[in-house]
Amino acid sequence: MEIGMLWFDSNQASTIADRVEAAATYYKEKYGRVATLCFVHPSTLAKPSKVGNMQIRPMDTVLPNHFWLGVNPEPSTDAANPAEL
């Protein structure tokens, strides 16, 4: 993913899934597309996972409490089968 939306959410009372869903809702309203990929700091999520149809992946360059959302340029494969949040 080269282009995306950076979302900040420091609400530790909410789950990661709730925070990603809030960001995804805003993304859809703003851009008219459904985000399919979200990068987060490794301290937020240590291993790849999913929220609905969105893949969540850790990335060292994303700051804590930030969520980088966009559209996955690769076709989705179930081979990796990340855990559901």
C-alpha cells in the first residue's frame, strides 16, 4: 500500500477492533471506498489479524496509536488465515 489515510486514536478503553472499525467507517465516508488493509505499530498488535474483511498488520514505521488504512493492492489469500480480532 502506497497511499492511505492515517488515523490517530489513543482511546485505550476501546478494543483494537473498535478503533479500527471507527477508522474504517470514517475512511468509507470520506473516500467512498472500503478499506481492506490497516497497518499498526507492533506494540498495538504483534501479529497479523483481521477485523471483518480488513487485514491488520504490524509495521515498525507506524507510530503507536496510529492506524494507516487503505486498499490492499494484492488479492486476498486465505492461505495466511490471520486470526480474527
